[in-house]
Amino acid sequence: MPAPVILIVGRLATEAKGVRGAPFAAGQRYFQAVARAGGVPLMLPPITSLVGDVPDLLERVDGVVLHGGGDVDPRRYGQEASAAELYGITPEHDEVELAVVQATLQHDLPMLAICRGIQVLNVAMGGTLVQHIGSEAHWFTHHEVALSPNCRMAEALGTTTVAAGHCVHHQALDRIADGLVVTGRSADGWVHAAEVADRRWVVGTQWHPEDTADTDTQQQCLFDALVAQCVAGSRAG
């Protein structure tokens, strides 16, 4: 059986070595974590003219990773910008990733939505975000996350405690979208894990498991679980 193909949505970038013109990019740690799990990572560039092709594209892959990045435009969740700390808003990223989420849910593909990814997931399903949580307690820090028993993430990790999630975020989920279930919180109450109740395996994490997955087996387990779900789905199909 061929290795599962995992789609990773890329970013507009301003600099790269050895290429001509402005590049597209995505962090190597995501690709490496997928490869360690036995998947083949494939990058989708954020070209908005491709949005109409996303549903067909999702029929050709086995799973999806949404990764970290700048903030979602508040207008995407019915608000005006109200926080001076907003950064990195890029219309192309929002448009392509929201389309990918919708197609992923439509096709019931496994997805791991990381940091900005869990926020895009919530927005795509009709939820909102806190534009700035007003604290640096989650900015380049490691901390525990308590998970709900029997949730998909706890099953993947084999525990209800994430020992050291690496957080780099200044926003958080606010109003939770219908159908999205909160499954993990930090000690100060912010949502750090969620899953889509009526889909096979759509899991979101507010921290960055890819940052330490090469040395922390607990973090790598999330990518392993994603790929395992892709393999199981292929066999079922």
C-alpha cells in the first residue's frame, strides 16, 4: 500500500535561497514529523485562483495538516480589528485555508490543525477568536495541557496530560463553533485542544507539537495518529 499523502498548506514568503522569484514556504518541522510517521508531505501553495480546485484536490490526498502562522482577519469571523497586537494577516492564507477546512470536513479526511490551524478550524465552522489574550504566558513557553478522558487526542497520546506543549500564540478560541468540542485546556483556562464531533479524526491543538516532535515521542504521537488514521481510512475504502 502506498504511503499516505498529507497535504500541508504553504505560506507566501519573501526570502529563500536557491530559487528564482518570490517563494512559497512551509516549516520543515511539519514535513519531517509527517515523514517520521510514515506519510508523504505535499505542500499546497496559497494561490487563491486554486480555491475552486480544492474539493477535487482533497479527493487525491489522504490527510491534512494546518500549521501555524499569522492571525486570521477578524472580518472572517464577523468582527473589526480591535487589538493592536494583530499581525501577519494575509488574505491569501485565510481564503485557501478556510477552503481546505471546508473540503476536509466534506470529505471526512483526517486533519491535524496546529496553532493558527485550530483557530482557522473554529472560524471555518462558525466560531470566533479572542483577538489578543493579553498575556505573554503562552508566547514561546512550554506548559501542561489537561485533556478530556477518551477524546481522540488522549487516545493518540495514551494520557490525559500533555507534559510540555510548546506555545507561541497570542490569540485563542472564543465562541466555539457548533460541532467543535473542546477537549483540552491550559491551567489558565484557554482552549488548547478540540475535535470535530461528527468526523472521523479532525483534531486541533493550540500548541506546536512539531517543534519538539523529533525528541519528544508524546508530540510525535499526534503525527503518528494522523497518518495511522489515513492508513485505516485507505484500507476501509
